[in-house]
Amino acid sequence: MKIFALISMLFIGAIHLCAQNELMLQASDLQDKVILDRGFTSEAGIAGTPYVNETNAEGSFSLSNKTVIKSLTRLNCYYGNFEFVSKGKIHLVNPAGIDSVKLDGSVYVYRNFSADGSNQPKAVKVIGRKGSNGIYEFRQAEFKPEVKAGGYIEPKPARFDWVDPLYLLEAKGKIVVLKNVKSLTDLFPQNEEAIKKYIKENRINFSKPDKLKRLLDYISQL
């Protein structure tokens, strides 16, 4: 794939850090893809960035509500996953050993859903929670290959472009992308008319987090 040629070599690796308990071992066994350092910088010939914040900050990685490791980290919105640096190389977290991350005052969890055709666990920001229900925000950076000049075509460098955030609802043990009213009523067919009425009366906008938190309160009472 062109992306890997452009951002440097991608290969499978594993880090086994010493730990005194199983939780620490699971959190530290980060055996996902490993990217050479500087893989996503402009020096690689790619414009833009896949990071909301390019600066690494200390994050708390938790499993079953227990903090098992703290590390400098940042969210890579191309992979939908958190990175941390070890020995000069960038490592993607293995979601099998982590279920939540606290960073910059926000909480992120891993959820399986399809945003691009691949149903993989992705890091999503918690907007609101009510019991087992939740509203999440997913940020995504898409990679666009280089466009060569030709005819009337303007040249463009390889780049990362940001797409509009997706908002997800977790309810009844399912994850749905909130695109329109139908995406919600399909999950609650027996309450379809009541939901439509609530959305209309309260002017619920599926791209407004504050409105979605109100919707979550309502849905959790059904």
C-alpha cells in the first residue's frame, strides 16, 4: 500500500516489559504494529498531521478501572489508536490489554464499530455515560496520496485530511453511528414515535455533543 511506502516501514514487533502482576504485563505487552520514529512528520513528505495534539502528554492506561501504567502518549487519528515512544520508536497500544485511557482531562475507551469498512477496535472519546449506555466521539484523519501535476490538475503533496467527527451511541449492547433519526429508531423500534417527537421538540442535532448528552439521558429512561 502507498501509505506504508510514504510513511516508512511498518512491521510487526513486540515489547515485553518487566511487571510484577498480570495487569501490568497485559498493559505492557504492546505487540501491535511498530513504526519507525518520525514516521508521520513532514520530513517524510506528508502534509498535515494525524494528531489532534502532536505533543506527547502523560496518559493513564487502565484495565477494569485500575490504572496499570502511565506513559507519555498521543492519539493517532489515522490509526484510531494511542501511541507511546520507547527506545526512539513509536508503538501502537494493543487494545486487548487496555480498555480506557485518560489524557488531557478526557477519557477514551476502545469500541468496535465500522467507520471505514473495517470493524476494528478504535479509541473514542467519552462524551457522556448513563449506566451501560454511552455517547462517544470518534475523530478520524484520512490519508490522501500525492497528486501529480498534469494538464489542468494542480499538484498536491501526500497529506492527512480531517473528516467531520462521528458520534456513536452505545445501547442494548450495540454501537451505532448517529447519522440520522433512523439510525437511532432502528435500535428502539418500539419507541420510534416518542423518539422522533423528543428529537423534534428538543432540536437534537447529531453533531452537537451537548445535545447528544441530553438525548442519552432520554434514551436511558426507555
